[in-house]
Amino acid sequence: MLIALNKPFGVLCQFTAHDDRPTLTDYVRQKDVYPAGRLDHDSEGLLLLTDDGVLAHRLTDPKHKQPKTYLVQVDGALSDEAVRALSQGVVLNDGPTLPTLAEHAQEPAWLWPRDPPVRFRKSIPTSWLSITLREGRNRQVRRMTAAVGFPTLRLIRVRIGGYALDGLVPGQTRVLLR
């Protein structure tokens, strides 16, 4: 079985309770499925859950290099130079990243409001970026945008390999494979 969940902001990618914070148990009713990968509690979007260990391994093991695409809202007017740097890969404290597919993006019309909202500052604009990675280090997108001078404000995963968010609203699930 393979299930897609649009993980809401603030939800922990685990089924066991932790400090009264929302977990996957609040959204996933199917039994015996587990996340194939993770999203930080402050990230949103596509999370795949499965009961198939081989499939989970194929989706998450770095040697398979499944592309993962994110829409990212950053602080500031994103420069072409920063997008080029992200595309070529940047050096983080744990070493250089692989090249990515990075490009300017518009805020999508289908985007849901975040609760709580992203901070708003009248004097500082925000920008959107689409970035596709083939590796998955801890908080990698956030660290990469910060490394080029544009801290991440909002991070939404929209695709993992051939699987996409495709209209799921936050908290909604869809069975992809039985």
C-alpha cells in the first residue's frame, strides 16, 4: 500500500504522541503504514506512507536518488545569482550539495493559507523558488537558501519521484497503490 498525505504545518512525522503536538495519527487512519522519508514539523506538503519496506527503501535511499521537488518562500527578493548558485550546488557545513534544478517561481494560485501565517514585513519582500533535489540531508533546502542569503520562510514538498501532491488539501490522504 502507498498513501499520499498533504502534511500540514506543525505536524510531527511520527505516529507516537509527543508533548501534545499533532502527529500522523491525527490524519492517517490506515494501520501498519509508515512514512517513507520525513518532513520537518515546520515543513508542509507531500509525505508518502507505505507498508512495503522495499518500496520505502527505493523511495528514500540516497543511492536511488529519487527527485524531490519543493516550493520555497524565501525572505527577500531572490536574485538570479542565488538561483544559479543553488543550481550548481552550495557548500554546507557537512560538505557540498549536489547540483539541483532551481528556478524562480510564482506563488501558486492553489496554495492554502498557513496556520500560523508566515510573518509579514512591509519593507522586505518575499520570493518563491522551485527546487528539485536528488539527495536528502537534514533540513537541506533551508540550509541551502540560507547559504545563498535568502532564509526559508515556507517550505512545501510538491513531488517525490513520480508522485505529486495533485490537489490534496492539508491533512487529506489519497491511496496511490493498494
